[in-house]
Amino acid sequence: MKNDIMELRRKRDELVNTARNVHEAAAGENRDLTADEQAQFEQLTTEAERISGTIKRSELLDAYMGGKAPAIN
């Protein structure tokens, strides 16, 4: 599962970097995002958040399988 998690992190980082580029392009031109840019930014960050959830769940399962379950408060 570690390879899967690494691949998910790579994909999430790629999405975040693309979202950052969209944001920085507009900021560099001292303007707000266009409607298309805003839609693209939201799509990218929504997918990055979804992947983050998948990573978190996979890491939790790995911890349980490895006997390193997180403490439950």
C-alpha cells in the first residue's frame, strides 16, 4: 500500500502545484481569477482534498495492519 500512498501524494502534489500556478498567474497580473480560472482552481483543490482523504484512510489502515494503531481519545 505504501506505493499506492506515494502515487496518491504525487498526484495530490501535482494538483496543488497546478492550482498554485493558476492563482499565481492571476496574482502576478494583479487581478482576481476569471470565472474559468476559479472553476479550474476549485476543481483542482476539490480533487486534492479527495485524495488527501484517501491517503489518510490508507495510512490509518496501514497503521492498524502494522500494529501501530493511533490512540483513540
